[in-house]
Amino acid sequence: MIITSLEYSFYLLLITVLGVGLVVLTRTIMFTQKARVPRDVSFPDLDVDAAVQRLSNVVQFKTISTQNQIGFNAEEFLKEHAYLEEAFPLVHKHLKKEVVNSYSLLYTWQGNDDQLKPVMFTSHLDVVPVEPGTEGDWEYPPFSGKITDSHVYGRGTMDVQCGVMGILEAVEWLLQKGYRPARTIYLGFGHDEEVDGIEGAMKIGALLQERGIELDYLLDEGLPIAHNLLSDKQEPVALVAVSEKGYLSLELSVESEGGHSSVPQGKTAIAILGGAIHKLESNPLSGNISGIMRSTFETMAPRLPLAYRSAIANLWLFRKLFQNRLSAEPATNAAMRTTTATTIFDSGIKENLIPTQAKAVVNFRVHPNDTIESVIEHVRRTVNDPNVKIRKLEGYIEPSPVSDTNCKYYKMLRVSIRQVFNDVSVSPSLMVAATDARHYTHLTKNIYRFLPLRSDASDLDRVHGTNERIAIENYADMIRFYIQMMRNTAVVKEEKTESSIFG
């Protein structure tokens, strides 16, 4: 039998397709979900109703931060301090409390083994203001702390008075049950995280550094337990941020000839600056699935629907397709690249007067793959116009170091999450916003940003938005998580010599 060149090509193509298909199938099978053994850490004696009432009470304090701090109400922070003493008597009996820079709080639960480095749990006391004019859009007043059959409503229930109260509830419960710390536990609650944390967390971090404190790990607020992240068939995934983006704002300015609008003379300052901004927003910095993002999806893959599992298992073949899919969604697009957003534009004082200058501020959230200087160079290269002056504004910060996911504390964090939230998987990820954690990077290389808050796409607008709320059942699990994380890593019962990872 003689095989023609056309037939040979066909058979070769068929073999290649079958070979590729076999590789794709094999790698997909390797990303198969493994059965879990659920753990019962429900703590049936936890008084959830009382804890919910305490959260409601704290939400009623208007501990608001604003960018220029006009309207900062010191009295509200001091009232909250006093309430916490009343609400958590054992915490304030057994832990050392320090007020840092007038309004932030630092608690020390002294351990009995000096050979063990301390650990730290952090959150923040301040909340963002309610946008004027939206008060009537709330189902319940934003500082009412309204408790319904299923939720607690109010500013701070999600970001992040729930974290402060959940941590304190956990310590109070542990003290009631006779637990004691093998290693020292610090609790740090800043008062200005929403405006960069310079006066709160930064001061706490500096104080601990002055004392020569080195932490084994730090757990701050961060990413949630995401529902339906990529698909409505996907199980929930707890996203643990092992790094956070840097922050950079650049002022772009242009000066040109002004004059009367009836006799325009060439391009106006607004037109030149508008063109520069258009170039920047049309040419974002490159992003890809590598580093943290690759780890995110590879650890998530075994419990994703088949199509996603196959794509992630075979990025060598489907990388471009998958990246395009992620780029189409704002949340996943932001996690893949340094983002560009024009936030301020200022020019002109009268409708018939051509302005002589225009200014704009462009904000960048800098991906760990980039640096402040590489972003500035991208802006210069993209704008490519000597008429546009570029100035770096104060407050910039490089991306944070990437914490180790092979560290025993990350593994213990993963165990603790799964013990309380039996239906979730756990994946490392990137924090696209800023947290207080960046002010503690000099104290430990093991910083993890995770808030045990269940969230889906419909909840995103509630954070810093209208009708912020937390499910009562979720808040109870939040307290259980903090209890379990402390039991697993830091505290033991009086009658025991060591802690068990399964409590």
C-alpha cells in the first residue's frame, strides 16, 4: 500500500491531535479533587447572640476616617475604647493594653515560652464615611447596627469592625476556657487604615520594632471567602493574600497658551493632557498568569468545573485564552497587572476662557512584577510628549514582599480555615488594595491577609458602599476561625503541654 503525501500529512496531524489530547486529558486528571475529612470545631457553647449584640453595639460608634481628616471625631474612638473594656472583661484583665498615638490599640497576651517568637493578629477600628445623599438608600441607618433574623447591618460590619470584634471574641472565649498562650500574642488595631495607616499601624509597628520584637507570623484583614469566583458551579475558595500591590500616584501637568475661546490657538492644555491620559488608559502595563496568580489558579483548579480545570492544567496550550478570560473581569484583571486609573482632573475656571494649564492625577496599584520606577518609565514612554510634565506624589510604596506558602504557618492557616469552613478550598492570592499589613513587613516575612467573610459578586458594592452587612452565621464562623487559628498556633489548655492542630 502506497501512502500519498496528503495521507501522510493527515495521519501525522491525527497523531499530533491525539497526542495533544492525551496530554491535555492526563494533566486535567492530575488536577482532580481529593476528598476531605470534615472537622467539627463548631464550639456549641459559643454565645453567638451575645457576640452579635456586641458587634451591633460597636457598629454604632462613628469611628470615621476621611482623607483630609476634617470631621475626625476623636470622642467616638475613645467611646469605643471604653466599650471594649466593658465588653471583654477577661481580655482587659489578662492582656496588657496600650493606647498608641491616642487612638490605636495594642494588646499583649504574654506567652510563657520565651523560645517561641510571638505572633500578631491585626484589624482596624476606623471605617469609611457614608456618601452624602445615599443615607436614604440604606435598608437600615448605616450606624444603627440593626440586627435582623439573618444579618447585622451597618458601616464596619464587613470592613472591618467584624475583624476587631471577632479577634477579641476569640481571645475572651479562650480565656473563659482556661487557655493560655505558649507564645506571646499581639493584637493590633489601628485607627486610620482607611487613610493609609500612617498614624495608627505604622506607629504600632515602629513601637514593636523599638522593642526588638520579631514575629513568627502576622494575620491581617484581607481577601474573603469568594463564592462563584469564576463559575456558579465552583465551590467557595478562601483567598489568602500573600502579597499586596504597591501604590503610586503621578501628577501629569501641561502649560500652554490661553486666550479667549472665540479665537483658539492650537491645541489647548486640556486637549494635550487628555491625549496623554487616553494613551495611558489605552496602553496598560502588561499582565500575565505567573507567580502568585499562577499559584492561585493551580491550587484552585482541582475543584473547578472541567473547562477551567483543563485550561489551568494545560496553560502551555490555553494560556492566552485563559488570560483573555481573566482580563475581561475587573477583579481578576486587577490581580494580573498594575492598574491605571485617572482619579483627578483639574483645569479651567470659565466657560469662554481657554485655560493656560491642566493637571491630572493618575493612580497606579503596582503589581509585584513591577516597581515604582518601572511604572514611571512606562508612563514616560507611553505619553512620549515633552509638553507633559510628570511628578511623583508623596505616599508611594513598593509592592510588598511575597510571603512563603510552604511556611508551616501558611499551612496551619490553611488547616484552620478548612476546619471551620468545610466547604471551601484555600488558594494564595494577591491583595489589590492596601492594608495595614504593609506597616509590619519589618517585623516578619510571614504576613497573610485573610478575612473569613463569605462574599460573592453582589457583596462587592456593599464594602465602602450602601447596605454593608454581615450574615450572623458567617460572623459566628469568623469567631470560630480566630479561635481555631490561635489554638493551632499559639495557645494551649492549662492541663495540656502542647497544642493540637485539631483542637
